[in-house]
Amino acid sequence: MRISLALIAGAVALVPVAGRAGDTAPLLPNWLAVHGQATFVLQGTPGFSSPYAGTNSLTPHQRKETIDATLFVGVRPWKGAEIWINPEMDQGFGLSNTLGVAGFPSAEAYKVGKKHPYFRLQRAFLRQTIDLGGETETTEGEANQFAGTHSANRIVVTAGKFGVGDIFDTNKYAHDPRGDFLNWSLVDAGSFDYAADAWGYSTGIAAEWYQGAWALRAGGFNLSKIPNGETLETGFGQYQIDVEVEHRHQIAGHDGAVRVTLFRNRGNFGRFDDALALASATGTAPDTALVRGRRTRLGASINIEQAVTDSIGVFARAGVANGQIEPYDFTDIDRTASAGIAIDGAGWGRKSDTIGIAAVVNGISRTHERYLDAGGIGVLVGDGRLPHPGAEAIGEVDYVWKPVKPLEVSFDYQIVRNPGYNRDRGPANVFAVRVHTAF
């Protein structure tokens, strides 16, 4: 705890020196940009019904903390090009070592936890923007983005190491666990089994074509070498192809967007039926690792965001993936539906504050349920048995208080019914405090 607080205090101390993005611009040449952030999350759950537990169960009566501090350093080598690197220090653990709930309560908790701070280069990528004409649009200088202008119609190519979620399945109201909702299956579609290492990043290339109100995106990314692994493939031996269509619009003068995302994973995956058959023949617990072969897993999702007034926005997502084959790099969700609302504090004299309210329901296939009931474990869940399966239903309320720039303090509450799809366990109440600063 003392190490974490020291790290975030150091990051806060940097802010007055470097200033905010708008203040630093005159201090740096126009080809260089430097930003930073630090986020601390303390999360805990009191007691809940837990008549039995397995390898991947959520444990009652616990609290955990995580912290990450990141530098975003960018250069402009030529017209339209940006190169960014994101060195990061991480520390801490998610609840139950980030296990026990498919829609895990903190997207700031990685699948690899450590007691002491450690270094990772999370992103290192080149972005090239090619103007195609149309109206001129202005971008603000922020993390991984230079201030400047580009044409509304354009092509953007990104290559290197970055997050699939940097490009695909974005949402104005629910996509940033450092600033809005914390739950994994609210900041991304839970069924979107996106390519990633255990920290959420991959290597690959993506292209975006913006034309009028439409955008088309496509990308290819390396999967991890083993499910939920720390090491990525290097030659697309196991890979993901993503395609997304976006339409931007206005309703009653307020901005909105609809995105449809498709993914295709190709690699060494196990089928739940095959694992169950082998377990029955050998008298052991099923394990998809023993029956993996070259297979394809497909999925699709829809993502909607819509401003209702100047102070209120709503969002919704729904998705489905092949429930006969094991999820690989994200979490144990075969189908999902979520919706929520974000409200700024203008109505109570705190316009810079925001409150978010959302709910998500996650499910798995019947074969997936039988696999867990027989003692199989997944990416995040596995209670050793599942005699009474049910949908995992989660509600989240998040209040972001901004006492002084650039400090944000969030108070978050989640209720998780049927954690790990198990009606015998829970409901679990999860409380969190998040402290975030950025420059």
C-alpha cells in the first residue's frame, strides 16, 4: 500500500511541473509531445454466500489494490505520421488474483499481479494519417494523439504494439476504466475475445477509412501463444482478424454513433465437447488444453452511443461468440448485453463531475456450463462444479468527483449476481475508490 501511494503521489507531483496538455505545448517543439497518467484503485468485497470454491473462484472478505503510472511520448517524423511509446510501471492484484467473475469488477486489474512495481512497454506504434479531402477537423493534444488538424475524409494506418480496443469497439461513455466504468464487460463487449497478452495489448496492424458519416476499420493481430498468456505470437501463427463498420449521426442535434464489430480468431483452441469426452474416458476433470487443435472462433457485437442532451448520454452493447470453443485472450463470455447512462453534474452545480449507471448480463453456452460443472476452469472462472448455472448479472454505479484539476476521485459500487455463472454463490457487493491524474 505504501509503495502504491508513493507512486501516485510522485505522479501527482509531476503535474504542476509539466502542466496540462494545453500548457505544455509552448514548452515543447511541435514534433514532440509528452503526457502522463497515474491511476490507483482500491477495491474490496465483504462476505457473500460461498458454500464451495474452486481454483478460479471469487473469495469473500478481501480487498486488493492496483496502480499503474504511464508516460506517453510521441514524435512527428514526417507529415501525417506519429510515433508513440508508452512505458508503464504497474503493481498490485485484482480481487482473487483477477479470478472468479467473467465480467470482472476492475479493468484496471491485469491478469498478472505482482507485489512490487515492475516495468512494461505497453505500446510502441506508428500511426500514419492520409488526408482525402472534406472539411477540416481539429484534434486536441492528449495521450497518444498530437494536437493538429486533418480532413474529415481520411485513411489512418496504425502498426506496432497497441490495444485492439484503441481502434475497435470504442464508446464515448463506457470504454475507459481510468475515467468511467470499471467492469470489464462494460468498457468492452464481453463476448469480444480480442487479441491480447495478459495486460491487454497485442502486435499487429489496423487501417481505418473515414468517408462522410461512415468509417470502415480492419485489422490483423497476434494472439498470445497460449490462452491468457504473457507472450504474444510473433509471426501471426495464431491470429485475429477484426472488421468494424461505424456510422455517425445526429438525433435532435446531438451526436451519436453505431458500430458493428466482427472478429475471427484462428489458432490452437479446444472444444468443450472434446474435453468432456476425454474426461469421461479417463475419469479426470475436463481440460481444453488437452484437446486443442487448429480451429476458428467467430464473434460479432453491436455498440451504440447517443447524446440525449448536453449533459446526458446513453450507451448499449450486445454481442455473441461461438460457445462451443474456448475463449482465448479476454474472458469467459459467449453472449452479452449491456446498457447505461452517463450524466454530468451541471444539474447539481458540479458540471465537471459525472455519474454513470449501467447494467450488463453475461452468459455462456450449455456446453460451456457442462464443462464448468465437470470441474473445468476457464480464463477467469471455475468453481470446480456448477450444478445450478445462471446468467451473470452485474450492476455498476460510478461517481467521478473532480475537486481540482487534474485530480479525479471516483467512488464505485458493483453488485454481481451469480459470479462465475453460479447461482449457489453471491451476490457479491464490490466497492472501490479510484484516484486518477493525468497531464
